[in-house]
Amino acid sequence: MLELKHLSFAVPGESAEKEIIHDISLTVGKGKFVVITGPNGGGKSTLAKLIAGIEKPTSGSIWLDGADMTEKSITERAHMGVSYAFQAPVKFKGICVIDLLRIASGKKLSVGDACAYLSEVGLCARDYINREVNGSLSGGELKRIEIATVLARGTVLSVFDEPEAGIDLWSFKSLIEVFERMRSANSDRTIIVISHQERILNIADEIIVLGGGNILAHGTREEVLPTLLGTSSAVSACGQLTKGGEK
Amino acid sequence: MDAIQKRILMEVAGLESTPHGAYNIRANGKSAARSTTANIDIVSKEDGSGIDIYIKPGTVNESIHIPVVLSESGLKEVVYNDFHIGENSDVVIVAGCGIHNCGEQDSEHDGIHRFFVEKNAKIKYVEKHYGEGDGRGKRILNPVTEVTMAEGSSMEMEMVQIKGVDNTDRVTRADLGAGASLVVRERLMTHGDQVAISSYFVNLNGEGASTDVVSRSVARDNSYQKFDSKITGNAACTGHTECDAIIMDDAKILAIPQLEANNIDAALIHEAAIGKIAGEQIIKLMTLGLNEAEAEEQIINGFLK
């Protein structure tokens, strides 16, 4: 269970501090699949970074399964059970896909096990296992490897920041299946996904709408989704692709 | 050889015992072991200044190990090794020098390696440098490599210096004939107050000659690195040189890639990049459970792999 208590986050502005997250309190129950949506610039990615420990809150606290992790480092939170998939995957020189998966799993992962994680995200494992995680991989491939690292961690809480960004329609469908399999494999695993995608919103247990650093709505999918359809907070996959210019 | 010498031998040449094939092991200024094969001969120079290695034309799938070990403090030596590589041969040469210096005096090994690569011969050359010992005497290595490559020959050089050498001034010169190809992969890490200078001068003299000189280095603490790579195109040829460096702490790095084209069909490219480890790389690895120091180590290990 993840609890945010009166969480605020501000950055220095030109004249005064600019508050990105404003006194947010919420609880995400164990095993829930929660999608955070809302307009761009509403504070979604910042909230994900606060949970992962990449940003430190100005005030308030963050609790995981009853333990206060507000003052914990990124590494400590990782050990407490937080996984975080970056919106823009990080590239490395010389670090191979298998190295990253081994670090993620925290053990001497066999090639077979590593391949299983890659197959899970729709990559033909043998072709990728020894590839460097660098610019020679496409944006979609990097994104899928990013998701595979979270699968390899297998933690109680996984946070995905716009996992669909930069992937094609085919892998979009597989992405939904990845989430569904994650849920069915372990009912205690809590998953938080930041997304505008209607198809991802469609599989959520709960939806949180974030705007201007505030929670605008938080409820079950049945309650919240009907209010979002047709807005920028619930875009259909084809609509977004057309808008992005890459049909 | 004693235990220290054996350990250094393992570091520079990956050898636990005497290797298969031809070898010449030099320890503290003297030849400690030598073996030749039907196709590879190793002959001491008459004036005692080094060795000549003769590889018969058509020799394939053979290897030559010529490691050097210095474990006496204060030893300084200059050694000339000449490699005569016959036509159409295909061999692996593993050189390397390790210094163990626990004393107060500087230890220095200056190896001058000359390669005469005949027509269509192919070689892979691996050279590793390693230093250890906690004495105040410096560990100094100043290798000079001169390569003359005949038509259609090819050479791949792997130059590695990761630990413990206080001072290096490496000079590599190469002259390439028509269709010859030279690939250089340098890996370097300096720390403490170490100084490493690495210079490459590659002349592409024949039509279709090509080279690719790539250095990846990490400079830590208060160390200094200079990478100076010049490719000269004197014919229709292709050349590429690249220096990619990670700078840490108070280190300093100077990269000077140079190109000189003396022919309208010479196609030459250089690239150089120096920067610290990207913060987002460290953050990514921390989200996977590593601490900051472990993340840095992974990034450097990968970079120098």
C-alpha cells in the first residue's frame, strides 16, 4: 500500500517559488492498478519522481506498506520495493541489455531468464541480449527494454511514466497484455501508470486525475472514466498517433 | 619466476602457465623463457637490445606471446622487438608489460615494437599495461609502435592500460599501402596523479587504405590524459578517429584529433567528446538498486569494456 500524506513539491521560480505538487494526499491499495492522467504540465511525472525518490518533496511524507520512505534515497527505495520505468529511457555506452537485466534482478540472472523478460515485452531475445543499450536501438526498443527491467525487478510497487510514449501500435497491444499478466501473476503487486491512453485507462482499477498540482478526481474506473472520454486525459491510440504526425 | 612475476604475467597476458605456440617471456631485463614453432622463429638481436620475430609466409591460426615483467625497483630498460610478418599469414600477437615496484626508485620499460606486415597478412595485436606496488618509485612505460603495412594487409590493435602505471608516453606510427587496413581500439583509465599521453600518426599512402582509431578513456582523481591522433590521407582512402572520454574529480584531458588530406579522394572524419558521467545514468542504475558508487563503477566498466 502506498500512501502520500500532504505531499507538496516546489521549484525556485523567477520571483517566487513555483509549486508543482500542491498538498496531495492519497492512498493506493495493495495490488491495485492505478492510472494517473490529466493535462500536460499537471504534475504527473513529478509525482512519479517523488515516489521513486528522484525528487525530494518540499513537505509531506510518502509511505510504503507502513514504512516512511520520505527521507530514503533512490537506492534505499529500490530495496524497499519501488521500481520506476523512465518516460525517456536512459542510454549507456558499453552496458548491454543482459547487464541491465542482471542489475535489475539483483542476482546472477541466467541467459534463459533474461530472455524470458525480453520475450515478455515482445523482443526476440537472442537478437537483443548482447546489444548495447545505446542509440543503435530504436526508441520503441529502448522503451520495451525499460519495461523489461521493471519486470526483472519484480517489486511490490511499479511506477511507469508514460510507458506507451514512442512505441508503435503493435507493441501498444502487447503493452496492455504485459500489464494484465503482471496483475494476474501477483495479486499483491501494486502498479501505477501515468498515461493518457484510453486503452490503459480501460484496464485500471482506479483513475486519478491530476491538474495544476492538485487531485481533480480519484475514484474507480467506472466513476471517473466516463467524465474523461473525449478530453485530452483519455486519448485513443489512433488519435494520438495522428496528432503526433506518425500514422 | 616468482609469485609476483607470475601474477603480473596473468594481468598483462592472461597467462597462468607457459602458453601454447611461440613465446618469449622477459623478466627483469633477461629472457626468462622462450619457445619457437616450425613457422615462428624468435631470435635475439646480436647487440642484446631485443628480439626479432619471424613469421613464415602463410602461417595461420598461431599465436605469439611476448610479455615483459619488471619486479625489481629502479630497473630501466629499452627493448627493440621487430616483427616480420610473412605474406598471407594470420596470427595473434599478445604483448604487454607489467611493473611491480615496491621500492623508492623509478622502474621504466620502453618497448619499441616495429611491425613489417607483408602482403595480405592479417594480425591481431593485443598490448596490455599494468602496474602495482606501493613504493614511491614510479612505474613508467613508454611504448613506441611502428607499423609498415604492405598491400592488402590488415591489423587490429587493442591497447589497454587500466591500472597502476604512473607515466606513459605512447607513440604509434603507421604507414599503410594500397588496400591495407588498420583498426585501433584503445582503452585507458588513469587515477591518482598519473599522466598518460597517447599519440597516433597514421599515414594512408595507398589507394583504398583505411583506418579506424578509437580511444575510450576515463580520467579520475588528479590525473592527466592527452590523446593526439593524426590521420594523413595521401591517396584515395578512408580514415576515422574518435576519442570519447569520461572526466571525473579533478582530472584534465586534452584531445587533439587531426586530419590532413593531400588527395581529393581522401575521406577523413574525426570525433572527440569529453564529459562527466551523465547524472541520469547514475539515477537509472540507482532505481535498479545500486548505490551511487556501484552505479559509477558499472558505467565505467561498461564504457571501458
